[in-house]
Amino acid sequence: MTRKRNTILAGVAVLAAAGLGTAVAVAASGSPAKPAAASSSAPGYPWYQSMMGGYYGSGSGMMGGSSLGWMTSQAGYQWMTGGAGAPGWMRGGTLPASMMGGSAGTDPGTVMGTLFASAPGPRVSTADAQRLGAQVPAGASIDKAARTITFTTTSVHLAVLASPSMPAESFRIAGMTNPTLSVPAGARVTIELVNADTDMAHGLVIMPAGTASSAMPMMTAAPAFTGSALWFLGKPTAAGTHAGTITFTATAPGSYQYLCPVPGHAREGMTGTLIVR
């Protein structure tokens, strides 16, 4: 097995062991659930099966012998792209620090950025990505000194740029880094996420307050609202930067966090506050 293949497999093992989807089901119901539908922004299953089959088709024994087939199955696709189910062999355990980033090729974002780089789906140009990151959302009141964006309408639309520049692990919205967002309870919120990072995957999930301090937030709690999770957008290619959209209803007042679900990224600063008034 080549060094590159080993790196890819080890990186996917990190994401698998993180149990992103399993945490959703366990936190919501106390027990694992059946796989949910994949994110509407996810690449199609035929593309995913072909891509993953290139790494898991040899039966190398990585992550548990015959369990390899699960990764290329429909259930594996649903889990990897935002579904709620994962098999028992993916759960539990403590990951070595070396697999959580800090050395070349081990950051899960680098691995997933490469795997999903050629995924089909919406793309925008670099120029459009920068424009979206600076765009002031319609119906919003901006306070740059306080780094807040306040919406008074019940229909909220905003664009979010993932890791556009330094600080590397951050979101840019309306020209601000990780601003606080405030929306009225009951608002229907649509967020367009664009991954501007040149070599890593990023996503965006709305989570309960306090979960960003975890290396793996998705093991800590479920997404705060139905539809408020987009796992991975691959790194940009010549075709443009990946974009995806989530839409949810902010049903319950309170303080939440929007964060990148890739292990380690939220703790490195890729998070902000969402207040539902």
C-alpha cells in the first residue's frame, strides 16, 4: 500500500472514529438510529461509491476487514455526507494525538479536502467567493465594532466563507471574522457556505453553546436544529470553490454556536455565536 493511500485511509479512519453521524442519533434519542438522508448539498452516491471504492475496494483490512464494504455502501455514503447512522465498529475509543492534526497529512480536513475535491455540486469562482464573504445580508443590521449581525425578519439569507485567509481556521461573514449572528425565534435561516481553503475540507453545523471546545464537537451533542448541518466541502479545484447550502428553522430561543465539524477545527477558532431571540 502506498504512503498516500495509507494517509487517506488513516484520515478517513479519524473521521469514522469521530462518529459524527452517530453522535446525532445518540444525543437525540439515546440510541443509534438508522441512517438519515444525506445532505442536499452532498455529491451523488454513484460518484461517492466510485471515489471511495478506489480506497476501500482492495479489502486491505483497514478499520476492520469486511467492515470496509460498509464505507462504500449507501449507508456509509449517508453517514459520510451528514446522515445519522454509523455501525458499532466506528464508535468509542480515544484517538491518538498524532491523528488529530499537527503533522503534515494528518489533519482530517486535509484528507477530506482531497477526497471531496472532485465532488460534483455547486461551484463559484474565487472572485465570487471573496465577494460573498464581504456581502452584507439583506435585512441585516451590522455593528462592525461589536462584530454582530442582527436580523429582524423571519426570512434570513446569508453567505459564509470558510477559511478565506488568516486566521486560517475561521469564517468570514459580511467582511467580519466569526461575527455573532442574531435572529428572531421562528426565523427560516438559509446559509450558503463556500469553502475558500486551498487545501482542506470545511463544513458548518449549528450546535449547542459550549461544544466548540471539544476536539470532536459532533461527539458532544446533536446539531441544534433539523437541517442545520453540512459536513464536508472539498478543497477548490480549477472548476472553482465548492459551495453548499443549509436551511433550518430557528425554533428555540437561546445561544448556539456555528462551527466547522471537521475534528479539531472548531477548537482552533473556526466557530462563532448564533443567538435566537
